[in-house]
Amino acid sequence: MEIEIGGKRVGGKQSVFIIAEISANHGQNFDRAVRLIKEAKECGADAVKFQAYTPDTLTIDADNECFLIKHPKWGGQTLYELYKKAYTPWEWFEKLKKIADDLGITFLCTAFDRDSIDFLEELDICAHKIASFELVDLPLIEYAAKMKKPLIMSTGMANFCENSEAGRTAS
């Protein structure tokens, strides 16, 4: 099956569609985010992808054991503190999308909730992306599918049954 994303045919016998993951790699530095878009274009990527969330949309501000990070690099802080350092400020998205559009590289963004889908719809994003962590959030997938745009769903964190159910929900 082929679909169109950002003016390019994807799937079937088409060439690979390369998405450069920018995510939090900008370190909350707008100029670095712009540089990463430009570098992705120079490297031949078809699209760049950010993530639309805030710390409040992903977790709660709690410091009990369940919310403390134990990773060697990021340990000693809570999930909320990490997300606060990592998220892309929403006021950047319109400017970043325009820069990507002007460079001729497709701008994509992972949505984590209905508010982020609505926000991305206001930006006239050409496709929606669901993270594999959210693949079990069937109401989110159903809501994104109602936008009648291509829906990219990562599957790495899900098992076969969860992937199948997400696929049925998106149809």
C-alpha cells in the first residue's frame, strides 16, 4: 500500500522515506533546532521529526520512587525534571515548520495526546505520528485517524497483539 506524505509517495515499491529524529536533541536551543533541520536536509532526509509534549502532558511532578530516574546518565532527577529540560517549546513549532517548508523537507511531529494533535492540526501538519509507547492508547490513535491524514505508528515497544489492535483502530 502506498500513501503520500509531504508530497512524496511512501510504501509499496517506493524508495525509503528517511525521517531525521530531532526530538530533544536541540537542547532547548532554537538555533540548534534550526541547524539540525538544515543538516537533515543536507544529509538527504525526507523529513524531520520533533515531539509535541510538555512535562505536564507526560507525567506528574512527583519525587517518589516511581518517578525517579535510575539511568546512569540522567539519574538523580525525576521524569518531570527531565521532560522539562527536553521538550520543544510549543511557540517554536510554527517557526520550525516554516523553516522546514522553506527548505523543502517535510515537518513531522509525534503527538502524545489530543491537545497536541489539535495543536499540530492548527499548524496544518501533513501526517501524524504516534510513539510506540503510546501504541496501546487506542483512543489517541482513533482521534488521530479521524484527522484523515497519514498516520505513522512506531511499533518497537508493542507486542504483536498490540500492533494488530492499533492497526485495526487506525483503519
